[in-house]
Amino acid sequence: MSPRSNGAVHPPLATGRGNAHPSDSPSAPSQPPLAGTETGVQVRAAAARRRSRRGLLIAVLVVALGGVLAFAGANMLTRHSQVLAVTRDVPMGQVITSADLVVASVSTDPNLSPIPADERDRVVGMVAQVPLVKGELLTRGQVGAATGFVAGQQLVALPLKLGQLPARGLSPGELVLVVGTPGSAGSLDGSKPAVSQVDAVVDGVGKTDAASGITVVDVRVAAADGPGLARLASTGNLAVIVLPAGG
């Protein structure tokens, strides 16, 4: 006979082996994702974004560099300089005046070397070494220092011995009269001298040759008198007379 209970009904004790319902058993806690980790898709997306930003930065730099180069090139093409130009035809040998020049604005070109406009005062008074044409830019090789030798004149060399020029000698700039002296050697055909007399201006005086005693004197004469005076000089029969200043 089983012992009597005190009237309370006691549930059977769980043995832990097959008595518990599967749904009543506690589930294992899920592991939280590790901080700082990304899925493969996220990694690829982040890398793509970085490449995109880098490409955008390179594109911006290329565009900026192109703009700088374009600006520099345009600036070189459009940069202008103030230079001297010829406003009217000037014959070779003529002294340049202010009226012969005009200021022109031209694009800077390293292949050109026109005279800057601020040198205008220096150019005025120089002599044209070549014919200057209206409208052309003036360069340094086209002008030279004024020597007094102008268009319409010729330079003739006179070989003079003692007695054919003053004892004190001659100086550049002096006004002289060159005259032919008598003698058959003073004419081309024995009948008349090449010229009788020619007004001239002394341009230069050479050193006296010790052996011959000849001093070569260069004189400027009118173009019409040049050939005849040269023929007279070749005979040696001439003399130079110094004239007072002003003729």
C-alpha cells in the first residue's frame, strides 16, 4: 500500500531527458557583427567611390592645367608692344626726322626686333642706311649714326702731297674748294682738265704715308661732281683750298 499523501497533487519531476518541449528550451544568443567589418558588396562600393573621387580630382587638375596653358598662349598671342614704324618713304642716306616716324602697336614676336617707341628721340637725327618704305617697322639695322653724308652726295678720295693742302692740315667738317692745276697730266685728253673746281666738305683725313708723303683726304661732293673730281684726283694735279665757315 502506497503511502498516503496529504492531499496535494505533486507534478512529476522533470528528469531533463526528453521530458522538456523543444520550444521551451532557451535558444543560443546570436553573435553581433564585428565592428568595422563590411560585406563584399560594401567593400567593392567603397573602393569604387574612392576610384571615382580620384578620377574626378585628376580630371579637375587636367582641366585646370589646360586652362592655364590656354591662357598663357592667348596672352602671348595678344600681347602688344609699342614700336616705331615708318610713316613715309625715306631715301637711303637721308636724316630721319620726327615726321618720318609713327608709333605702332604690334603683337610681340620673338622673330621681330623693331625699335621700341620709347627710343624715338634717339632715332631722330640718325641716317637711313637703306631706303625706308612707308608702313614698315623700323629696325636697328636700318638706321645709323649721322655722319653728315646725305643722299645726293658722293664720297671721293683725294691723294694729296705736300703743297696740295695747307701746312696745318685738314679737319673733318671743313668746307674746301678743290681746284685742278695746270699740266697735261691734269686732263684726260691733253686739252682740258676733268673739272676746274668743286665745292666739297672734308669727311676724313688719313695718315700721311712715310714713303710717298701722300695723305688721303675723303671729301663729300654733289653727286654731279663726283665722277669728274675722281678723274682729276687720279691725275694728281689738284689742290685743296680751305674756305671760311659758312662758305
